[in-house]
Amino acid sequence: MGETLAANLLKKKGLKVLRRNFVTHFGEIDILARDGQSLVIVEVKTKTSGWKGAAIEMITRTKQEKLILLAHELQMKYKTNNVRIDVVTVDEAADVPVVRYHKGVIEFNG
């Protein structure tokens, strides 16, 4: 459900969802989207309870490194430097899920 909510939010923000659960040589991308000329890797993190912090805190250093590796892979595959890493968090602990978009939250040298 989290990825569906995330995809809907991205579409409302004007991004075009290209693929979901896109498997690459180095791992899986939850959502691959396009924002103008940029390819966007979107990591979706869903929390079903408020226990142990916010969903954005689930993006560990190890996860960031994996996403950066995936970004470099896309740069080489599509021969572009226009790759961005975004995160969408979904908090399902409330009666109505709260979906937040974190644009370019993970920086890398492209």
C-alpha cells in the first residue's frame, strides 16, 4: 500500500512513474520516475507504528550507500548525470496515512 500511495503522490507532484520494483544489477529501486530531464530513484519507507522513530529515520547510512550505488549504475546505463535520489515516507500509524515527499534528500556526486 505504501508504494501505491507514494506513486500517486509523485504523479500529483508532476513526476512520471516509469517503473516500480525495478531490479538492477546492484539491487531494487522501489520507484523509478522522471522529473523533467532527471531520472529519479524513489525509496519508499512505510511505518505502521510510531514505535522507534519516524519513517525517514529508516534510511540508514548503509541504505544511503546502496541508493548512491544504484544512482551511479543508472548514470552509466542511461548515459546521464541527471539522476536524483528522493524518499517518500508513509506513516500508516494514524487513521489516515500521512505521505511525505523528501525531494533530493540523499545527495551524491554524479
